[in-house]
Amino acid sequence: MNLNWRPKDEALNDFVDSNIDSFVTWDLLLFFHFNPNVSDTAEGLAGRLGRPASEVALALERFCGDGWVQRCEGGSGQLYRLALSDEMRQNLARFAHAQEDRELRLGLIRSILQKNRQ
């Protein structure tokens, strides 16, 4: 097995390299892709994902800074919701679609693991 294998789709590689630095960000982006109308607190999203609230909060703050997620005040505190341009939605859809191909998904997982090792 070639551990340096990467998908041939350069747009997908660029998306992963630029936006996904952990499995928390991976899960959060996929969650928002499949649930684009959800608004929830960091704690609520953490519960949905089965991830630590502190890690989800950090990822959400980063996504707010990047323009992926919008923060607003709600009755239960700060709520987060997806706020993407059409181009960003297409890139996220490409990433979500890549999950359907086992080899492609494994290649993406390897790239995240290698990134975390550096």
C-alpha cells in the first residue's frame, strides 16, 4: 500500500489541505453538508457528533473566521450555522461525495493522519 497516495482530484486535495486538519473538522463539515439548515450551539453540535465540545468550539471558531460558518445569538447561547458561497458548497459536496469511494476515503484519511503527525 502506498502511504503517499493522494486522490487525482487536485480540487479535492486543495479543499482537504486547506480546510480539514482533524477528524473533528471532517465530521463537522460533513454534518453541515448533510444538514445545511441546522443551527445549534457548539455543545449541541458536539453531542450530535460525539466529539468533545472544546474541540468542536475551536473548529467552529476557525470556520467562522474562514467564512464557512456564521455565528448568531440565540435563546440558548451562540448558535452556529452553515454560511457558504456556491463555490464553497460545490467543494464541500465534492468532499462529501468522495466518502462513497472506499479507496478515496482511505486516501483522505491517510492525508489527515500525516498532517497531524507533522
